[in-house]
Amino acid sequence: MPGLDDLYREIILDHYRSPRNRGELPPPATHAVGHNPLCGDEIEVYLDVRDGVVHDIKVGGQGCSISQSSASMMSQAVKGKTVDEVRALVHRFKSMMSIEELDDADASVEVKLGDLEALQGVVKFPVRIKCAVLSWNTLTEALSQATP
Ligand code: ZN
């Protein structure tokens, strides 16, 4: 991963080698699958939403270090958060990837990205942005099933 500095590369590799919240959840948890054919990445997201809170999340799939580490960091970041907080986090992450824009109201809300900041260097490699965003799109689909 040329261009990503050492600290960020370490965080990404740590999540790639030791993915968090790996596994499956039984129904009524919702389930979505996402593919990134450009890279061959696949992500599965299982989401247990109760009373407007992401009670639990599990992630499966395979692919490159960017796609898998992004999924691992995402699972860590959204677990225990309200649906509204998760939507704000998705928006913030996509704006970091230059896919969505933040307006002033968005920017005034504090959203902690934590380890996810390690992926900010990916924006310099447009072909890898799809890898980084795959799990977030899959999460959004699982979320919309859970909160129709
Ligand atoms: Zn990839």
C-alpha cells in the first residue's frame, strides 16, 4: 500500500489479520451481501437492531486488506450505536472517501472515526475507494432491512 504512512498501515494490517466481530447472526438479524467485482471483494453483514440500537453486528467475506480491514473497523465503530448515529457515521466515512459531501450541519456534529481514520489515505487511490466503501454500502442495505 504505497503512500499510506506506517502507523496507518499497521492499523489496517492489524484489522486485516485479526478481524473484529467476525461471524454470523441468526434471524431475526438482517443479512446483506456486497460485492466489488473490480477487486473480487465480498462482504457479508449481519445486523441485530433492537429499539433503534445496533445491538450486535457480525461480518463475513473475503478480499483485499482494504476491504476486510474497513469492514472490521466498521463493525467495531457501529456496535452499540443508535441507527441515527450509524447513519451519521456512514455519511462521515463516505465524505472522507470523497463520495459524499458534508454540509455545515453535518460538520458541526461530532462523529469519532477512531481507527477508521487509518483509511483516509485510500482516497488518493480511486480504484481502492470501492474496496473501502463496500462494507459501508452493505451495512446500509442491512440497516434498511432492519428499519424499513
Ligand atoms: Zn479490494
